[in-house]
Amino acid sequence: MDLPDFGIPPQLARRMSMAEQHEYLRTKLTRRRTLVTAGAVAGGLLTGCSGSGSGTSGAKPSVSASASTLTKVPGSAVAPFGRHLAFGADPKAQMRISWQVPAAVKKPYVRIGLRPDDLSRRIDAEIRDLYTPELQGIRAALEQYYVHAALDSLRPGTTYYYGVGHDGFDPAAPKNRATIASFRTAPASPETFTFTAFGDQGVSEAAATNDKLLLGQNPAFHLHAGDICYANAKGLGKESDAYDPGFWDGYLKQTESVAKSVPWMVTTGNHDMEAWYSPDGYGGQLARWSLPDSGFDSRTAPGVYSFAYGNVGFVALDANDVSYEIPANRGHTDGRQTKWLDERLGELRAAKGVDFIVVFFHHCAYSTSSHASDGGVRAEWVPLFARHQVDLVINGHNHVYERTDAIKNGEVGRQVPIGASTDPTRDGIVYVTAGGGGKELYGFPAGVEESYEGHVTERESVDTFKWTKSRDTKTESVQWSRVRYRGFSFLTVEAESGAKPRLKVSALAQNGERIDHFEVRRGG
């Protein structure tokens, strides 16, 4: 059941942007900051347990601490949790370390060194607090504290050990040594590496299993194509969406096992538009994540950035900006994102040492599952992908695995059966929907069979639809749907450099079996 439209008449809410709704409600709600009580220590709150508990089952609504007996909590009683890494603009020299604390702390920092027993370098961190007001009868007010440290001037191709702390909690202390983790910077020159990808994760046993399986691939980093946590249940970017910020506590606990050592490179899905926070519902994203600063205003769209690792350039986009299906944030960058994309793709294609370009974002350019294809993505970005000969596009949004043939001018440029190779300079671009990250699964159109490695079914066409600018759906019969799998899964890509560079793309199901593989090569 959908929750009611909290305090805004429905007729008015439908005419307001998220920023306008935020300001409307902000004037009606009294900001009541809640201090955590000493009693919360015994209750488990100060070990980061306000979310789902185990981190592998559905997250429960958050409960804020009582304000009746306000007591200052010593730093020694506050344990950091939810560590997650992200590259800076230069993965060879920059890493961003982020974490959460369940109460305000003083002087947070990171200790770092080349050995786990010598964390002599200390780097100050910043706290970004995020306040969500009470909705009477729905949820209590909640204050969340996210901590971020920027590590620069690192050595390429080097393993670093680190621990996070604050006044009263020293990660180098013997009792806290189990919290020490490690990461590795990008190599100085291209060499073979692996990255993984999926979208639509949430907090569940399936999501936690995917994390464990992808860690076994030893990836250099992971791409998350949006719909990260599902604290916003409905995903329409409106104040009337059911929303509980405490889900994020459970999500970051769940993800910590992998993201504390594997950079977790996220972008923004429709469920990540949280209309309670300005600007444009992205204030929560800005509080939780530190992502590369690559020339685009992060406060406008925090999920828009790029970086190069080895011989591959990566571009993350915010498809809410161009979506026809879910228009809450359509046009919120006034075309600046698309202009930046055109320029950035040109720079990466001309960059020395970059053989391939991979683009990832949430809404699908080409898919036949429940949400089908977004005409806004096709209109705004697909021509740019073709112009700059992008090598691979990764989406989420549809909770399945689906992979196209090489698409050129909106049609099949070349069939790419399982195990085949394709050349974007000649054939067109392969689009992958990797939406089996852990959230409830979708299906395919009625009568359309799954088709994947070991279970190939031949089909000439699939009847599906695309979203139009008027939010209508237009039916289409397509020939490009090559692989279809309805199950939890993720993408793993091995990038090889040298005289004959290639991307070896595979999809793995949760039972460990491969359900798809193909190769991308250029000019050969």
C-alpha cells in the first residue's frame, strides 16, 4: 500500500518539482535534532544497528533515540561501520574512504600505511550529517553521520592498509586492529584487470550473496548502475514515495564486506531520488558518497563523473536527467550533462593509452523487460555513444540480465551470439542490462523464453515497447534481444591491454554458472 502524500495536497504535489516539495514541507516541519542517549549503547545503536540487523534480510524501519534523557556519548562507545571506497579523479594516486558513525564524534580521521602494523600517516576526515524530519505516525526523526577522507599523492600499483577512527576510537589500538582493511591503487601503466557490475541491489540475502560472489572475482573495482538501497520504495522522486533513511544503515553494513577493499563506484537510479533532501532529491547521495571530481558539478548530479583505469575509460551518468518514463528530474541539469558527456567521450577517445570506453547508468536504452526501453536515453545519448564509438554500455532498472546484439542506427548491426566477438568500429554497440543485483526479479514479455548459455532458444523478434516523451508507451518489435536470463546475476569484465586489447565480458548467475560471454575488440 502506498503511503499518503505527506502534507501536500495531491493536486499540488503533481505540479511541483522535488526541490519545491522539499521547501514546502521544510517550512511546515520543525527541525528537532535528536541526541543519542547513553542507553543506546546497550541497545546496539552505537555499533550501527539501526538498520536491518544482520544486513542480509529486509531492512526494518529506523528508530531514533529518545530525547528524554540527553547524555553525551564518549567516542570510545561509538564504533564506525559501513566503510566504502571510491576512486578520486586519478585512480593511480587518489582514493576516497567513507564510513558511517551512529552518533556525532569529534576529530574523525584515517590512519594509513604500507603495513597493517604501521599506520603512521594520519589524515583528517569530514563529517556530513544528514537530518530527516519526523513524519508523525510513519517514522521518527533520524540524524545520520557520514564521514569522508580524501587520500591523495598515493603511489600507483600499491597496496595500502588503513583504519578509520575518531577521538576515543583509535583503529591502531590492539582491541580495534580487526577493523583494519586494505586497498590497491591503479597501476602506473596498463595491465590486465577485472571489474564487476550490476544495478538494483537493495538489502537482501540475494544482494549479500552477490557481494560475496563478486569479491571472489578479485575485481579492481565495482560499478553500481543505480537503485542502490531502495530506502525510497516507490522510486518516482516525489514526497509521496514511501521513504525510510534507516535502510541505508543496513545497506552500508551489508556492503562493507566488499566495499571496504573494492572501490564501489555508484551512479544514480530513480529509487535514489530522495525528495526530502535538496538539491533535486540528491542531498542524501551527496552526504553518503565521495565520487571522482571530473569536471561536472557534483552538487547538480553526484552520479555523473568519469575516470580511467588501465586502458579503459569509464563514464557514469544520471539518467534521471533524460528519462521519459520517470520525469521527476528530467532536464534538471538544463542540458549540461549531455554537453559534458559529448566533450568527455571525445577526450577519452583521443586519450593516449585508452583503448576502450565503458558507460554505465540506470535506465535502459535497450531492454524488453518490465520497464522496457527509455526513449529519452535513446534520443539524448545513444547518438553520442555511436559518434564516439563507445565499446560497452551497462544499465540496470530492469531486474533481469539481458544483452543485445551490436546495435547500429537503432537496428542490429551484427549478431553477437554467446561466445562471439564484436568490433564497435564496424558493428555497433552492445548494451547490457545487469539488473539482477539482489532486488525482486522481473520477467520478460508473455511468451518470450529465456535464452542464455547452456539454454539457448532461437527467436527472430520480441514484441516490447519504449517510453515516449509524453509518458506514453510505443510498441515495437525488436530483433536485438540476444541473451535473456531471469535470475540474480552480475557482470564481470576482464580488460586486456597490449598489441591486441580486448574486453572479455561474462555474466555469472548466483550458482556460479556462466550465463553469457562475449568479447569486444577494436579494429580487428
